[in-house]
Amino acid sequence: MPSFSLQGGSVDLQGKKILLGQCAISGGAVPLTLRKDGTMNVQDFLRPSTGQAASDVGGQEREGAGWLFFVEKLDLADFSLDFTDLTPGAPARFLLDRIHLTADKLTNEPNKKTELALAVRLNKSAALKTTGSPQLTPLDVRLALDWANLPLAVAQPYLADHLDILIGEGRASLKGRANYSRLENGKGGFVFQGDLQSDKFACLQGKQADKLLSWNTFQVKKIDVSTNPFRFSAKEILADKPVMKIAVDNNGVLNLSKLARKKDAEPETPPPPDKKDGQQPDIEIGKVSLSNGAFFFSDSSVVPRFDTAVNGIKGHISGFSSRKDARATLEIDARLDGQSPLRLSGSIQPRQDFYTDVAVELGDVELSRMNPYSIKYIGYPMTKGKLSLNLHYLVNGKELTAKNKVFFDQQFPDGPKMQQ
């Protein structure tokens, strides 16, 4: 701590009050380590508690309320914090530097607020700005957040213990207001209102680092989330250039089924009781919009390997809600392998006796692309021909109504019988 200054101050032993004037600290650095057993390295410098009551200078036991403190102005500048978390399988490191904290009238006196401003740089890239008027007693925190350029890879050590994925790149920004307070039931209540955006995200899977999921931009606008009870709403979710790859290996195993890492056998626990209708989470999303999306599928369980793609995915899903009377509508357009037009439209109402009314239109699919499956299951290749589909499914409770039109252009299958 290269620089420390304190102007004015007093200690009232009888009244248990510490009053400080202007306190300035510059250039401090603190290394922190969270060990696997949950202890911090700084605990090594603290004297263990003897369990005896504290006493004042007169030797008598202090009674009543604890100590109160008041700092007229705190200015902490050019501070750094090097934090290492050893609890995950691979250590996680967070370097917080260029810390600048100012606090006016910092106190733990009941119902007194503090004016606070905090600026931090995380891992030499993210800029975290926080302002607000927190209250320590009783706890009531109200903050304005402006966090930009957060590297998503900082979550990798925590995900790696559970999922076989690798976050290759990606940044996130968060802007809004966050509140935390102690509720009447004794539980903490958290509320966030604002916007979230993630750019240039890429996620890989397995030792082969196969591409799994990516997007150019992912935005969640006008978020309103709270706990106790849980509620989540967003005006719109937008995904630009979302790309996902699904693959089946030589043994017929889907790549998604291998995402979760296997854990040592644990004793079985009874499933939690079903939630009553009144306890269902309240979720509402005004609109989900997709643009320039793509979906890739490959199947190595057939020979030759089957590959296909759905490109140019665009459209929206509107009115998604957990309310029983809510009905979401969808309109999605795309092209199969960049050529055959594909359209999905309709509505779905999952909470009210399960209602679904969906139409699927697919035109001019080259049947020769289905050779790997025709050879495997019927023994003949398809040398020519096209397929068009017009499907309509209506599910109302336990009743299903289907209207399907299938059109084949030219003959199929064709060619000599093949063995596999």
C-alpha cells in the first residue's frame, strides 16, 4: 500500500462509534486465494476466535448493539486484486486492476445510505462501472451497472467440471439496474432490469474441438428478472447468425448426449415433489427473432456419411409465456442445403391441455441425398427424384388431427441392389 492518508477521526469507546474524516488509499494490491476446502488465504493472518466475549478497556463485557462506523469520504485509487479460485478442477484466475472506489458517508448506521462509485478492469479487458446508493443496515443495495466487454471464457473452469465443452471466444455486456434487499420473510430478494448482449461467441465440444454452438450477436432486451418469487420477462430476444451442429458418431451416439461429464455414482435421492400451479415460475418473452441462422447435421452411422444443413434461418416466435392461457405463434423460413425451401408456421399452447397447431412445408428435396439411408434400410440407391411435403398437425388435448400431402417427382428407388 504505497499511499495512505487520513484526515480527521475519533473513537467513542463508550458509545461504540468510529468516526473518520477523509480516507485515501492509493496503489494497494491484494492477492486472494480461495482454497479447495473453502478457506481464504487471508484467514491465515487472523487470530482464531477463543469463543469468549469481547470486553472494553475497563474489563467489562460489552452489551447491546455492536460498533458503528462512519467515513465521511473514502477514495481508493489504482488498487488491484488478484483472485485465484482453486475449488474447480482447473484453477480460475481473476485479475481486477485499475480499481477506483469512491464512497461518501460510508456507514453501517441503520437506514443511512452511502453514495458509491466503482470502476474496475477485469482480466485486462472488461470495463466494469457500478454506481448507486447502498444501505448496509438493514441491507438494501440499489446499483446501476454498466459492464462491457466481459470475456465469457472466465466461466470455463466452472463449466469444465460438468460439461465437455470449451468456450473458444465471446464477449458480453450488461447494462441496467440491480437491487438486492432483505424481505420480510427473511430471504434475500434480487431484481434486475436492463439489457444483455453477447458478441462473437463460439463453443467447442470434446477433445476434437468440434464446433457445437456459435453466434454473431445475441441480445436480450428489457429484461425484468426477480427472485422470491421467481419471475423472468424480456421484451425481445434477438440472435444473429446462430449456428448449431448436431452429429451422430459411428456407434449411433448423438453428440449432445455426451455433453455432460460422468460423475462418480451417488446415492439416489427421491425426486422433489411436484410444484403446485401457484408455484410455477412466471416467464414471459415477447418475441424471439432469428436471422441468418444455420443448423448442421451429420450422421456417421451410415456409409457414406450423411450430411445436411438448414441455412438462412429467419423468423420469429411471439408471445411465449408460462401462463395457462398464453398461446405462442411461430413463423420460421429457411432453406435445406441452401436450395429446398422450408417453412414452419403455427401456434402452440403447452400449459392449457397442450394445444399445438403447426404446419410444415418443404419443397424440391433431392432424393439422391438420402442414399446413405436408402442403401442401409432398403438396399437400393436413389439416383434421381424430388420430394415435396405439406404437413399439418393439430393437437388439442389428447386429440390429434393430421393432414399430410407427400409428392414424389420422378421414380424411386433406382439402380442395382446394394449390400451394407
